[in-house]
Amino acid sequence: MANVTCNEESIYIEHVDEQNGTDTIHSLDYPSRKNKVCLEPAYKNSNLSIFLRYIN
């Protein structure tokens, strides 16, 4: 399992919608808090970093 954060908050990814390029995420501290985010991968020093951007 990888440590994943969004806006410095630990989250888990519930669902990946590859067709729309979005993910459904939940806060680990507040599991009932559900958000849809845009997935933006970026490569740095041969490591994959994932940037999640909230969709308004």
C-alpha cells in the first residue's frame, strides 16, 4: 500500500474512472468525506508522483 495525500491530508482512492481521468477519494481521518479529483501524474527522478486536484 502506498501513502497517498491530497492537500497534505492522507487519503485512500475508492474508484478510478480512467475514461474521465478522475478518482473518487476519501480522507483517512474522515472516511465519510468523499471527493472527486482529477488525477495528474508527474515523473520526478524516476519516481512517480501523483497530484490530485479537486474538481469544482
